[in-house]
Amino acid sequence: MVEQYNGKIMVKACLPENNWLYGYLLSFGNGMEVVNPPHIRSILAAMRKP
């Protein structure tokens, strides 16, 4: 976990990719952004759409 110059926090972690991970990441709300990997960004974006 590293605090960025703009006050944001970057977290790097190795976690198994499954529905639990998607739910966990979505639980942070709109204030969280997945930087990498891009395919998880896409999956979460699709899950957020109504």
C-alpha cells in the first residue's frame, strides 16, 4: 500500500480471480479504480452497468 502524491492510495495484491474478488472490489464503490489487469477493469465495468 502506497500513498500517492494526490492523496490517493495504491494497493498491489495477488488474489485469486473469482466472483468473491469482483464483489470485494465493487464493495469499495466508485472511489476505487482497477489499474491492472485490464480484463478485470472490463469485467467490473460490465458488472456496474444496470
